[in-house]
Amino acid sequence: MASLTVRKLDEVLKDRLRLRAARNGRSVEDEVRIILRDAAEAPTAAPPPPATTTTTPRWPQTGPAITRPRVTLIIGGGIAAYKALDLIRRLKERGLHVRCVMTRAAQQFVTPLTAGALADERCYTDLFDPQSEFDAGHIRLARDTDLIVVAPATADLMAKMAQGHADDLATAILLATNRPVLVAPAMNPAMWSNAATRRNVAQLARDGVAFVGPNAGEMAEANEAGVGRMAEPVEIATAAEAILRPPQSRPLAGRRILITAGPTHEPIDPVRYIANRSSGKQGFAIAAAAAAAGAEVTLIAGPVDLDEPPGVHVVHVESARDMLAAVEAALPADVAIFAAAVADWRVAQAGAQKIKKTASGMPPLALVENPDILATVSRLAENRPSLVIGFAAETENLIGNATAKLHRKGCDWIVANDVSPASGVMGGDRNTVHLLTAARDGKGDPAIDSWPVMTKDDVAGALVAKIAERMGQTNA
């Protein structure tokens, strides 16, 4: 009789649990976890908290509901695993919620405690963990996320992914997920170039897996170099952010944008050249902003000391003639932005050897004009971009000179900025610009939009927003 009473009581409790779960829009298993968590966190004498009606997914062992994009970071067992700790920070900087999973081999390089502390959440390591697998934890980990990032992805881990293995927590999650997967390979160059690895990479690409890297450089092993270094954490975080960004925040998706940046070096002899003080920072910032907006970006850069923006195709050149050839090769494009400070002149006959001092004084240097890249593209009869933007770097009469340049070159917009020494713009991190838009007839006074002092990154973002607005009007 007692057994029957307990059985009936059990059935009543189950029915009530089902009703509560349905009312709150959760599964029975989630409702059980929440009840147990609330009971554990509540003071002994306090009454149970009222039921909540939110349907926001909850992460295991956390209190508040999480609405930020969620990333599951699978850390593989390579020496580059130490970079995954920085990657956690880079992802969180972008407002992403990070949950970590580590393979057994990864724990030889970094500890779950460290990864969990940086992520502010427990790090998962065991497929048969009784604390999570009572509710098929590997399935929950595979689905309760917006993106899975594998970094570093070793040759062994990618081979298991390509063949559908599921013999540990990481591979079980990867096999069970229906979310996007981003892989950052890291291995010795010989392993990366091995035919088996190339087959696995090709298979994963066919399966829809996205890749970032690997990069070329020195390996952890002595006297080893080549392609195989894991992409830098900032590159991986940028690639992850691009996958997670909703379509409305990628207004330039499908657009091709051509950008020039930096100075050009015009040789006088093998050791001397004519140049200017351009750092290339503004052009590189524009390229990064355009790529973040979804554009396919080609950046043609003169000699600069800057890291290449992630997701941007960079072509390195030296002289103005080299830059013009690279620009012509990169056409057609929807938008062309000429931020490079191209040297106006070059030496007519550069010396084949270093020019020496002589008793008669300085040797004469005959100068000739370099090709005008902005005017050349603006006047194209075919393959002219629908929006051509030039830059006017002036030290005096800023608006007057910029207006004259707009008419003379035939471009659509001019970004004018004061580069006099007192401004600190050349080589600095801030800029003050005026956007001049050509009149419809190409002859009247331009419209002028003066912007406040901003960082060059903010200038780039504002300019890209203007471009997206203009291109949207073109489509309408």
C-alpha cells in the first residue's frame, strides 16, 4: 500500500513538473536543472523563488540568462594551445559568451582551470562526465551554441572530424552539432602539406567547415619554418565575429572594394628613394571596416609596417607605377578608395649603383611626373567603379584645394584632411576629415560634411557606413 502511494505521488510530481516546464517554455530536463540550481543557491530558510517565464536558453551552472552570441571553443592538443587563452579574451572583448572544451592532449599544454577561469565558466573535458552527461551533455554542448571554434586544430583532430569519429567529448560535439564550425589549423609544415591532411582539409571544406589560417612563420621546433602556424587570436576572433554577425550588419556583402594605402617609394638608386610620411593606418583601417561590413576587399599597400587586416586580400607594392598596375589588375570593383599618398614625382633615371658624392657637388636629379592613379580610374570608360573616392592631404587652404582636386580628378567623393605638422595626422592615430561630395553635374560646388576629431578606426567606420548607404541607394 505504501509502495502504491509513493508511486502515485511520483506520478503527480511528474505531472506537475511537466506542466511547469510547459508553462515556462522549457524542457523537463532544463526545468529539473533550474529547480536543483535554485535550491542549491537559495538560503535554507528562504522560500523557493517564483517560476520565471523567460525562454532564453540557460547555460549549465550559470545564474542569469545569456543573450549574447555563444561560442564553444574546442582547444586541441598542440603547442599553440597557449594562444587559445588569449583567444578567449579576444572573443569576450567582442561581447561573445565563451564556453571551453579541451581534449586530453590539450591538457598537456594548458589546464582546464585556466581556460575556465578566463571564460568565467567551467571547462568541459570528459565525454563521460557524470555531472553533465545525465542529460546527454555532449548533445547539449553541440546545440546550445551559435558557433564552434576549433583552435588549435591539430592534424589528428581534423582527421577525426573528416572521418566522423566521436571517441571523446570534442569529436562527439563536432559530430553532433548543427551549428557553424570555424577551424584554425596548427601543425608542423610537413604535416600541413602531407597528402592525408590536404584530403582531410578538402573534405571538411566540402562539409561546410570554415577555415582561418594557417599562417607562415617560425615553428616551435628549432630550425622549422613554413605554413602551419595557427592564425593569431585576433584573426580568429575577427573571423568568428564575421560568421556570427547578422546580415543587416553586413551591408556591403557581395560588394568588391578596392583600397590603396600607405606611401610609395620611388628609387633614386639602390639605397635611396623619394617618399612621404604616410603610415598607411587610415587606409588599413578602412580596409578592415569594409571587410567587417561584408565586402570582398583588395588592399594595395605601399611600404608600411602594419599587420594585414584579417579577411582582406593584400597586395604589396613599392612604386607608383607598381601601384597603378596592381589597381588595374584588381578591377572591376564596385568601390575604389584611393587613400595612398602616392609620390607625385620620380627620378627619370634611377641609378643602377649608389650615387657617390663628387667634388663638383650634388649630382643633378631630373624628376618626371608619376601616373595619376585616381584620375586614371575616375576617367575609365569601362570598368569604372560606381563610386570612386580620393583623399586630399593638405597643409593649407584645405577645402579650396580639396574642391579643386575633386573637379580636376573626376572622382565622386574626396576625403580632405589637414596633414600639417601641427595636426599630428601623418603617422598618428587620430584624424579630422571633411567629406566632399561632387555635384550631380560635376561642376557645381560640392556638398561638404565636416566630421569631428576621431580615431582613424572611427573615421573608417563612418566612411564605410556612408559607402553602404550610397550603395544601398544605387540598388534601390
